[in-house]
Amino acid sequence: MKKAQLTILAMLTLAGSVALASPAWCGYTDSFHVDNAAPAGLTITSLYAKDDGVTVQKQGMQDFQVKDNHCPADGGHAVVTYSLADGSGQCQLRIHDGPLMNDPTVTEIACSGGVDYTGVTYDGFGTYRYTLHFQS
């Protein structure tokens, strides 16, 4: 009987550790930048955290970081808007990022004026950098 109780306790402990973000995964920072082939003049015109799972920080005209805020298992969302300098086009992306995600995902895309979002790529093992791809 005692062995069965220990087995059940071990299973519940394992299930609980999967459901909650491990401290080892907390405190992450992911960086995003625009690829070199993006339309000329494409810059960040708006950047904010959609919820309290993450914080965002602009790093340059085309670059920003998403940082873990308080390590919720489901992460959080950042919303970034890129616009052309002449105002003729823009693209708004909602990015979901979190401690238990292998890579962040773009969950919503709203582009207009001839600017198209074509995807995100990981810059390489251990970099925590991602390239956002656009075309006109």
C-alpha cells in the first residue's frame, strides 16, 4: 500500500512540474529584428505588452526584446506595429512567447498598404534572436 501511495505522489509531482513553469526556464529574454530584405523605411511605430506575462522594450528602429515578467506557464503576448516611413503601409504582429515554448509564435497578423509579413526564423542555437521577414 505504501509503495502505491509513493507512486501516486511521484506521478502527481511530475504532472505538477510540467503544468507550472520551472524556475530554470524563467527570466528569459528573446530578441527580434527585421531582415535585411525588408522594405526600405520599415520601422517600429508601436510596441506594447498585451498582458502582464511579458514586458517589451524597443532596442532600435527595427529591433525589440520580449522579456519574462513573472513566469506564467502560458507566457504572454507582445504587439508590434511596423510602418513605412512614408505612411503608405504597415504591419501589426501579435507575438506569443513564454517559458515553456520552444520558439515564440506570431498569432495574429494585420498588414496593409503593400507590406506583407512572410514569417519568423530562429537565428541559431543559443542566440535567443529571431528574424522577422517582410516584403513589399
